[in-house]
Amino acid sequence: MIDRRNSHANFLKLNFTLMLSKIHSLMRLIKFKKLKSFSNNGIQTL
């Protein structure tokens, strides 16, 4: 029973880290896209 609970906690931890990495990559993608569009706009105004 103790092992079962421990494995459950580990599973939750794994899920959490996976979610964090997913969010991190998403944020980087959004930042990159914003940066790209910003640089494009800057070039257009120039």
C-alpha cells in the first residue's frame, strides 16, 4: 500500500514536470513568434 501511494506521488510529479516543460516550450514558441513579428514590423517601418 505504501509503495502504491509512493508510485502515485511519483506519477503526479512526472505529470507536473511534463506539464512544466510543455508550458515552457510553448512560452518560448510564443516569445519567438512575437520577436519574429516585431522584427518584421521593424523592418517594414524602416
